[in-house]
Amino acid sequence: MTAVLRYLGDPNRAFWLTRSVARAVGVNLSEAMYREDLCAADYAAMVTRCRMCAHAGACEQWLAENGAGAAEVPGYCANAGVLNALIRQPKPARA
């Protein structure tokens, strides 16, 4: 059996890229966890997927162009499925 080693990128960079992309599409990950739309293990998996993604540079460019707001996450994002699903979650009414 052959082991395949995969490079994991910088965890701090992946953490902030994950949060920044989420914020750019109007998703607050802390709030999603509070509402139980996202659990801690899923959040950690998102950061790990980001660490393994080969598109960090493209992601940073996308954020430079879309950081103020975007309708959805780019298709190449390793977390596109999760983040785009969170965009569609109903938001609680504010008092």
C-alpha cells in the first residue's frame, strides 16, 4: 500500500479565507453555528478543505473584487456547496 501525502496550506490563511468568503456572501459562520445550521466539526472541515484547496490565490483575487458583496461563492471554492446552502438558509427575524 502506498501512502499519499497531501500538502495542507497555512491554517491561519485558510481560516481567514473561509470566514472572508462567507462574509462576502452574507453568511456569518458564528451565527450559523449559534442557529445550529453549522456544527463545530463541519466548520473545522471547511477550514481543512480550504487548506487543501489549490485555488487560494484565485480566492484572494475573488475577495478583492467581491469582498463587499456577492450573490454566491465561486464554483472552484472547496466550500461552495456548504456556503451556498447557508446563503439560502432562512434568517431569523430581527426584533
